[in-house]
Amino acid sequence: MTSLLLTRPQTASQRFLDGLNATVRSHLTPVISPLIEIVALNETVNFEDFGGFIITSANGVASAVRLDAPKDIPCYCVGAETTRAAVRAGWKATMVGRNAGELVSALSALRPQRPLLHLSGKHRRGDIASRLTAAGCPADEIAVYDQRLLPFTEQALAALDGRDPVFVPLFSPRTARQFADLYKGRAPLCIAALSRAVAEPLKHVEYKELRVCDQPDAHSMTALLEKMWAEASSPST
């Protein structure tokens, strides 16, 4: 049976699976094999010198909760999913872009009166704090979680070495690089990449199909994967 390989941490993978169309979900065998493990860093962060903070992922939201970030200062987010998570956690969060570039442009124009703090992962892209500072919007960053690489599970290895298709949604360049480094299977791969940056590490992987989302968000990823499954399942294909 066709497999759906989910490489995000367990909670995020399950959330994506639950968001798929029921018909699509019923025809796919889910294989959850996280390629990154989120590990907390820093027990305390001093927020007193900052007028707001920036979070770019659900992991940043979880870290802000753990670090008891003040609820009465602005919370600026990348992406709708991160913003919704921050709102559910109790902040009056504002989405200021779909990616790091849009966030930097928006906050540079907004010009907050006090410095901002980016609660980031140890492995980060976009140089948000330095770009904001260079644009006249002082910002600092602190790594509050690590993204440690993991191997494939035995179930994932079996699916990837089989003859049946495997659908693989990939959400980050770091995860895509780990997938490319580990993959040695023979299954027909149908890969959906969140962005061109995510697709880049996969250029040497032998796949049946690789597509990039129209927009770098979970909704677009869901729509793309469902479309790829429908086309692959069509009698004419």
C-alpha cells in the first residue's frame, strides 16, 4: 500500500496527518519517522530589555511558553500556523510575513520603539536579527531549542526500500538535507517541498516526482499533497 512518510516531530506529523482529506488519508499508510528532535536550550531568558519578541515556528511558541515570555509585549510571527499557535498560547500575536524576508521588511517599516528578541533554533536561516539591526530596527537573538538530527526508523527504511510509492512532504531545508543524506531506497518517491530552499538539497535524490508548494505554509502543503495523490491515483496516470 502507498505510504506517507512524515519526517517532522511526532506532534507536528500527527497534526498534518489529521488535516488531510479523509479519503486521501484512508488510502495512505502513515509512517512517522522524525528526522529532527527538538531539544530545549536555556532555562531562563531576560525579556526586560526588549519591547517584543519574534517567533518563526511552533517550536518557538513552545519555547516561549516554557520560558514564560511576557504576555503583555508584542509577539511577531512568521506564518499563519505559528501565529495561530501563539494566539492559542495566550499572546496577542501578529503575523508579519510568510517567511524571514517578509518579516524583516515588515518590521523594518514598522520600526518598533524598543529592541526585539528572536527566539530561534540553534540551526536557523534568514539572519533575522542581524538584518533587522542593519535596517535600523535593533534586534537580538537567542537559541532556545536545538534541532538534533535523527535516523530513519525501521518502518521508514522498509517503506523506502519497497516497490510501492512513498509520498514525502518536507518542510525545512535541514530536514530535506537529512533525508537526502540518508536515503538509499528504491521506492518511487513523490516529494512535496515547502519551498525552493527545501527542494534544493533534494536535487541529487532519485525521485519519481518533486513539486514545490505555491506558498510556504501548511495549507499549501496539504493542498499539494492531496493533488499529487489524486493525480497518481487517477486511472489515466
